[in-house]
Amino acid sequence: MGLKYRVLAADDELWSRENIKRMLPWEDYSIEFLEPACDGEEVLERIPKEKPDIVITDINMPFLSGLELLNQISSKYPDIITLAVSGYDDFKKVKGVFMSGGIDYLLKPVSREQLVDSLSKALKTLEEREKEKADKEDSILRENYVSSFLEDDEFSSLLNGKLFRPGNEFHVPSTKVFSEISTILVKFHNVEILKQSYDKDVLRMSYALKEKLREIIDNERTIIFNYTDKVNEFIIELNATPARLHFIADRILEAFPIEKQGPITVVIHDKATSLDDIAAVYREMIADLVTRPFGNKHSIVVCKGSKKISDFQDRYNSRVESIVSDCLSKKDIAQAKTVLMETAGLNKCDSQKWTLFEVTQFTTRVLNTIADSAHGEDSRLYEEVQDAINYGLRSLNKNIITENIELALQIVSGSEGNESSSISEQVESIHDYIEKHYMERISLADLAEQFFVEPSYLSRKFSQKYNETITAFITGCRMDRAKELMKDDNNKLEAISFEVGYDDYNYFSRVFRRSEGVSPSEYRKNLSK
């Protein structure tokens, strides 16, 4: 562990310098004791380079006295804490020390206890200053975060107005600043990594990522905003050639390593448009984003006009569907798994470069086939599976998808673990765990592994005990917390959505409306009535 503070002592007598040097185990106080100085002039020469936090000086020294040294330190280096040492109990000198900013006056011979007491005062002062500085910096940063969010909110409102309220949206004047611009969409797929990196602080995360993008682009006339409805999407509007756009895209991917931020998609729309066209451009970019290869890799997509469905390969064709349906009707789960994972190739979807669209289409149709074959089964049992697969699609995680397809097959087979007398207690423990961790990504498979219960068995037992699925219970916990946070008008709805576990505000809004019968904004308005 590095030493936190530095002390520089000054005395013209060798024995005094050596005495104070050996008096304390300085490292135990997180202090680096610098080689003592012989006089005040040497101290002033060394301060700029060695940057001491505390100076201990003798009063009576040649060339430059201790009082003169204290005066100059107070004037030039007011942050340095100073202590004075003298062999004379002289009131004028004592007064001079304190008038010059010194915090203590010690009489020679200085005892160990006296030195420790004075150092404690000095260290306390330094720590209080550091806290004040940190608090001030935090306050400034929070102001910057809020200002940045308000800027994002303005551009996001413009985009939403054009997406969802055509004809009533705000019009952007076609000035040169807002016309003839190209667009880059940066999408971070693994939101869980972002949450952990920024301690679930959406304002801090948004501000930091925007600052990094600005640093990469290095153009003052660039507009960068975090789309507040999708906290993992950043939109960049700038005037640049196609070659420059590709250069920027490459630099963005280099600046965000996969192991730290997860996979990223950069979508380039290089046709010159105006900010008034932002909704049409955004739709094109989102439509083309799904053409990226599925898997844990960065990808650059250039808008060419969205592909037709017929342009994609039908990975779950009628032949595969027929074989899987036949296997399920015979309860041959092992063969159904082989067909899906090996014959159809889901296990190799990343190495065979399936697109995100193809994986999404494949998993959706597979789940429909499985659900259709589960005659008489409670359809709620598939909520956990569907939720986990959706997360796997958003985060481009093949393992999550394959694990939950297998789980869906287990559920439809009706296979359960042996009845255990402790299962009720385990379900209660899982219930308690969810109440504490509902804001995190929780899947049925993860819970089953953590609590050593077979997944489909856990799903059934939880539903039987609490008359709701695990997914429904997680949603309820999130909605209750969201409603609590809405009581404080300072909490932005988008930030609340992120805090309770949703990275897509539109999805959060739909879930909230389904749960409460009104939108989040309407609910908040009703609170103030």
C-alpha cells in the first residue's frame, strides 16, 4: 500500500534532524518522511519537486528563519500544513507561528507524545480538506451529470416526438449546424457490465460514456446524446465523410474492450440528412442493427436500407419444426434437443455467423412450438424462460439462450427432481433472496443453480406456494420500488427505470402500465394531486 502523505523537516542541527527522523515509525501513519533539510532556503527549493503535505521547521535557523519560512509557505503554498519547533518559549515567536498559519508550536526537546499529538492534528486537517475537496468535486460532477441528462432528455424528446407523435413534434430549423449531417449509433449490449462499472448510477454512466465518445471524435460541432428510453444507446450527429465515419467507428471499438464493456454495435448512417430526419434515420439504423453477427464480438454495421425477411436464412424451417414437434409429442426430449442444437445449429450460431435477427426468429418460433406442445400446462411456467432468452438476445449471449431452450424442454417434459421435505424452505429462501436482489438480472436457471434445485421443479413449486411465477414476483418488487422512488420529484423516471432493473424505459413503461393501469408519468402526476 502506498504512503499517503509526505513530511519534510528542517533544522540546522544534525542531531535534531536525526532525532525527529528516528522518533516515529512514519510508515505506520501512512507518511513518507523525506530527507530532512538543513535550512529554510533548502525547503523552498525542494517543495515544488517533492510536494510535502506537512513541513516541520525549527524557528532559529541561519539564512532564512523559521518564521520567514512559515510566512513564505503560507503565501506560496497555503495547502501545506506547518509545525514549528524551538528551544525558546518566546511569546512573540509563538504568536508569529500561528499568525503565519502554523497549527502547533513545540518546545525542544520534543517528546514522542507531543509529536504524535501534533501530527494527529495535521493529519485530521488534511483529511478534512480532502473530504471537502471530494465533496465539492462530487457536487460539481452531479451538476454536470444532471445538465448532461437534461441535454439528453431534450434530444430524446425530439426523437420520441418524431417516432411516436408525427405531426406534433418540434421542428428543427435547417441551419448548417443541423443539416447535412451523418449519424452513428453506438449500442452497448451488455447492460449488466455497465451497471457494475458505474455502481448502477445511470447519470454517471451516461456522462462518462459521452465524455469518452467526445474525446474519441474530437469535434466541437458534434452532437452526442444518450437516448434516455434506451440507456445503452448513444446517438452521434456530425458532419463527416464516410471514410471519417469508419475511422471513428474503429476508434470507438478500440476504446471499449469487450472484456470491460461487453459487445458493442456501431451502426453508421453515412447519407447526409438533417436533424429533422432523426426518426427516419433511427428506424433505419435499428432495422439494420439486427443484421449484425450474433455473438460476443464488436460489430460495425453500415446502413444499406433494411433487408427483407426473405433475405435472411430460415434457420427454423418447416422440416425442423416438424421433427421437433414430433419429438415433443413422443416426449423424446433428448432428440428434440439434438435437432435444435446440432441439426439446426443453434449451438454454433456464433461461429456460423447467424445474424441477431435469425437467432431472435429461431428462438421465438422454438418457444412457440414448445408451448403449443404443452397441452394443459400452465403457460406462466414459460415466463422465466422467455425473460431469460430475451436477456440473452439483448446481450448477445449464446449460452444463456441455449441453457433456457433446454430448460423449456425440461418443463414441457414434466421432469421434476425428487420431492424434498426442505423444498418449501428453499422456495422461501429464494423468495427472500429476490426481495433483496430484484434490481439485478435474476433468471430461473441462476436461482436453480445457486439453491441446488432443478429449474422446472423450482418454477412449479414457487408458483404453487405464492400463486405467481418468479418473473411476476420480481416484476412486483420492481414496481413497488419504482412507485416509492417516484415520490421524490428529483428522481427522473428514466433513472428510476434503470435503478429497479430495466435498461429500456419503453419496456419499463409498458410493464408499469400493465401492473398499475397507468403510465409512470401519469402515476407521478396523480401523486401530486
